Amino acid sequence: KVSFSEAHGYKDAPFTLTLSCPENEYAVIYYTLDGTQPVVGSPSTFRYDAPFEVAKTTVVRAAVPDVDSILQQDTSATYLFLADILAAAK
């Protein structure tokens, strides 16, 4: 399971998000920024190499693929910024 350094919810300023896998510090983490399932090789899936900035409403979904299993446990967090919500309401 992947851990997020920032709790989900409403945010009033950009922040740097760190992903980690407490069960295996050397695990390779993959993530998406659009809420879709992380799939290795997909154009919307990124390999996590360093913390990144979240500055707008974003759904981060992350996983550590297990090559020995057909199942994958994803972890997700939604970060909401009021300015984005208000702009979408117009």
C-alpha cells in the first residue's frame, strides 16, 4: 500500500506531495494524476522518482505493482482547491 505525505481534502495553497511504501522502502511506485488506475506503460501513468507539487484540484492514484499477482491495491487521494471549484461553477 502506498502512503501519501499530505491528507486528502480541501487545500488553500500548493504543496509538495511525497509518496512512499512503508512495507518496502525500495518498492517501485507508479501513479496517475487523473484518478485512473496506474498501469505500467500507460501514457497517463508515471513512475514515482521524487516528490512533486500539487497546485490544482487533482486525484492522485498510486500503486506498487506486484508481478506475482493479478490484483493490484491502489491508494488514492483527492485534493480540492477552492479557486478550481469556483472556476468550474461558472
